[in-house]
Amino acid sequence: MIVELDGDSLTIDAAVAVARPAPGGGFVEARLAEPARARLADTRAYIDREWMHDDAPLMYAFNTGVGLFKTERVAIADMDAYQTKTVYAHATGIGEPFAEEVVRAMMLARANAFASNYSGPRVELVERLLACLNAGLHPVVPQKGSVGASGDLAPLAHLAGAVCGFEEALMIYRGRVMPARAALQEAGFEPTIALGAKDASALINGSTTSLALAVLATHDARRLLKAADIALCLSLEAMRGEKAAFDPRIQRARPHPGQLAVARNVLRVLDGSARCSQGARDVVFPEEGRAPGVPAAPRVQDVYSLRCAPQVHGPAAEAVGYVERIVATELNSATDNPLIVDDGAGGYVSLSGGHFHGQYVAQAMDVLAIAMADLSAISERRLARLVDPTMSYGLPRNLLAGKKGLNTGFATVQCSASALVMENRTLATPGSVDSIPGKSNAEDHVSNSTWCGRKARTIVENAEQVVALELLMAAQALTLVEPIARDFPLGRGSQAALAAIRETIPAALEGDRWYAREMADALALVRSGAIVQAVEDAVGSLE
């Protein structure tokens, strides 16, 4: 697979395919589409022919200083030094480096923005950026230091310095952190590349770090939605819940698209289930405290974490749909400043604008953060019920297998899930409403989009783990009661999900296992998409 960049058609899925290693190892290659390369070359030829002299009109960051030095002309004789100094002046990042997949997404998104032909860099620079990406040369980019307006200047400056072989820059190559020049040489590249006019501002000016975080978080959130619906179904059957709340007749009374889709997913997964029936409820579970032969009281309706799941999962799905639209547009946009546009007379003109402002991404990431925080919260509430027999209608306390006392069960798994939910609630506080002016108030409103992207990504990761724990605990519950409930089969989708989990964790867990390993295995089932694929193979595509 090769992803061709034309500045107009890059998708979230394609970007993730480049950013992350392929299942069999290695990375998907990215390259400039030939028409995009030709357009870039034509634009750059015009710039070099018409603007590379000291009588050219003042054009911001091309032949002027930046910020409040916007009226100070930079002489053509100083242009090479100006490019280098611009990168150095903005390489002020702080903190631990971004994961390599974030940096790869940054490199790809920046190259695709160049392919749109509004930024005016030299073709050689774009090719260098993509060559580093394809060779697995990953700049070390600190996570902190960007306010998401005038672009992600600090992180992009670190990226630019590494790609261009600045002496102080670092790269990761084949798992080793080393000076960028050494990494480039080891990979067979020239250790440095000169920057031409406009190259520095094109590289560092744009909300590309925020976008890279958004691409990965949004992709993972979309994948998580189906897994959360499946986890709901397993929990519902483990607690022998009611299906009436998902009946299409009641759902049509409040026809939000996301809510309707979740209800349909639940009924599809539960197709063929007899576990959600009065007959199944009449079976006396281990800690139910009801004499054999005494029928269970009518359930009538379930608690909110079960009955209201479409009304919670549904808006989360719709939020992800909104975020996807924003991110997909941003992924095929030019976000630096100034932009080089057709003047309508056979030439080009440099126009200053504000596309670098990351508010679209910032607000979208705040929406995603809130939606995923709530999705994790309702999942944790179902998990908490599973381990408590007073709320699970008699499932073994702590979902304990083996001898009581000697074995403790899974109460602490719920504690771990609740810790993640509490962390998510704090991180879900919107960051896009926060703004501190900078640079003598020239930048008097900023987006904070990088922080919004960082915390949204963390929330999605936490939510993945919480849903994975619900899947693990629901599977444990169903396994423990299987001998006494086997006359009431699970839904076809639930059977497939349980089988997928048992391929990794074949039997009920006792006290002789390192639970963190099983927790990680469950998370891998979510992140790989294996749990969803198993269910869809059995019942058809979920929405």
C-alpha cells in the first residue's frame, strides 16, 4: 500500500495506516502525487523568479521578520541565515517527547498540507520530509510548549531542525535516540539540507501537532464505540437484563441517529439470546439468596447504566461523527501563514490570514474528550455491578473463582477502572476556552489546541482500557455461571465475543494469574479490532 498525497484526499484511516506500524511490521509508504509535485514546482519557480530580490513587496515571514517585526525587511543576502534562525528561535519545546506515531502523523500531515500548494516550500524540502518518514527517521519532539496559535510553532521547530540536520536536534532511528545528523547519515541521507526562502515558516507554522493528536484520538474513538456496545451486551446478558429498552418502537419516539444505531447494535448482538428472559432469571445464581424453585421477581426495567445505554453511547457516537468531519477537513487544509495563492493573472500573491489558529481542532478535541469520558464512566458503572452480587442479581462476589478467602477476585479491577474514570473527568475540563495572549499581545487569542489534543488522546486511551475491563469482567461472569445457565443461550454476537476473549483467556480466572497481563490482553482485543471483527463475522456489520 502506498498513500499518495495531493493535499485534498487524505483520510483519517490512511493517515493512521502511515503513522502506525503495519500488523506484519514496517510502515506504509507515503509519497507526493505527481500532479501535486508539478504544482509545487511551478509555484516555487515563480517565487524564485519574481520575489527573490530586495525590491519585492513586503511579504510576512518571507522577506520580513515575524510577530511585531513584521515591518522589518529581511535582505535576500540574509535569507539563508534567516531560515535557520527562525527554526532556532521557535525550538522551545518542553517535556517528554511525543510517541513516534504522533510524530509520524505530524510529518505526514505537514507534507499533505504542502501538497495543497498554498505554502510555497521547495519541492526538495517536501521530498526530504517524506523520505525521513518512509525511512523511519523520527524527530524527537517535546510534548509541551505550543498554545495552538500561530500554529504549533515549538513542536514543529523541533521536527524541522531534525529533518534538516541541525546539530542540536535528535532523532529516533531503529529504536535508538541519536543526534539527527548521525541518524540521517546511518540511513543513507545527506546529514543536512539547506533551507530556502519561505521554507522555515512553511515547516513550523501550522496547527499540525494538534491535528496529528486529533487524527489518532479520533480514529481510536471510532473503533472504541462498537467495542463499548459489545461490552454492554455481555454485561446485560451476565446480569440477565431486559431488552425492552432497545425495542425499535420505543426508540422511534426519540429518533436521535446515534441512539437508534446503538439500540440496533444491541439487538443485533443479542439476536437469539434466551439469557435476557424471565426463565433465565428464575435460575438461582450463586449469591442470589433465593431458594431453588422460587421464581425471581419481575425485572420490569433495569438500572440506567443498562437501560439508558443508547442515550449515552448514542451521543458519543454522534460526537465522534462531528469530530471526524472537522479532522478530515483539517487534514486536507493549509494551515500556515502566509499562504501563496493564484493572483488570477498568471502569477501568485502572498496573503496573510489566520488558518494556523487551532480553534477548530481544540473545540473538536474537547467535544471528543467529554464524549469519551462519559462513555468510560457508564462502562465502569456496569463493571462495578458485575463484581457486586447485590447489584448483579447473584453473580459471585468479586467474580471470584476458586476458594473464598484464599482467592480475592476482581474488586481491584473495578478500582483501577474507577481511577481512570476519575482521571478522565478531570481531563475532560475544556481547554479550548483558555487563552493567554503572547508576543506583546500580537497573538491576543490562542486556541490551546495542542493541550486539548493531548488530553483527548489520554482520555480515549483510558476509555479503551475501561471498556476492555468491562469485557473481561463480563466474560468472567458468563464463564462462572455457564454450568447453571447453559439452558438459556447467549445471543449470537455475545457468543462470538466470548469466544474471542476465550482464545486469549481460556477459562475463568482464579488467584494464580498476573491479572495485569489479562487486562493488557483484553485491551489488545479492543485496540486490534479483533473483538469487533469476531462479532461482525457472526451477526453482520455493526453501526
